[in-house]
Amino acid sequence: MAKKLVKKIKVQATGGKATPAPPLGPVLGQAGINIGEFVNQFNEQTRDRMGQVVPVLISVYDDRTFTFITKVSPMSRLILKALGKDKGSSKNAVSKVGTLTKDQVKAIAEEKMADLNAASLEAAMRTVAGTARSMGVNVE
């Protein structure tokens, strides 16, 4: 008999450094997941992305087992990483934090393409450029 899907959870955790402490522990505990088992599996799977924010989609089944899918870091984090900045502009129309080149936009779009619903690389690049502009980043 097939397992019945009870709940889907979306969380963001630091790659390779997840701990049972808040905010991850309480969310997993409420879903009835073995927190230690999840943390060990997650840290093992994301060891190569140490320190990056990793979105995770967790499927919880009726027998308290789970499966999870890791996604690519949020686009805003990828843009800030390319710029070497900690955060974007609080007033994006007035003050700019930096400038992305077309090559950087293309690299970010290629990395994030698996998680986007864009039909082509050009559409993904426009999505990256729009996110960058909303963060106060110029795009050349």
C-alpha cells in the first residue's frame, strides 16, 4: 500500500550547518519528523554548499517518514554573492548598491534555471535583472 502524503513543508536552512535549534527544529517537530535524522541527511546532502541558504521542500507521510528536495539558493542571495555585498538597497530607486554585468546575470540565470519557470535563458535573465533592480542593483 502506498504511503499517504500528510503535509508539505517549505523551509530554508544553512547548507551543511543545519541544527535542531530554532527555526528548523520547531517546524519539523510539529510535523512529526525525526529532527536528528533530517538534520543529518540534510547536512550530508548539502555539504558542498556550506554556509549558503538552501530552500528545502519536505514531504511528510502518514507513517512519519519523509523525503526532501533541495533547491538552488534564493535569487537575491545569488545576486548579493556576485556583488560581494551583504544586503541590497533599502531605497532601490534612490541609492544603488552595485552593478551586475550581462555575464554575471547570465551565470546567475543558468544556475537558477532549474527552479525557474522560464521557457528560455533570455527569459531567466530578464527575471534575474528584475530581481536585481528591485534590490537596488544596476544591470548593464
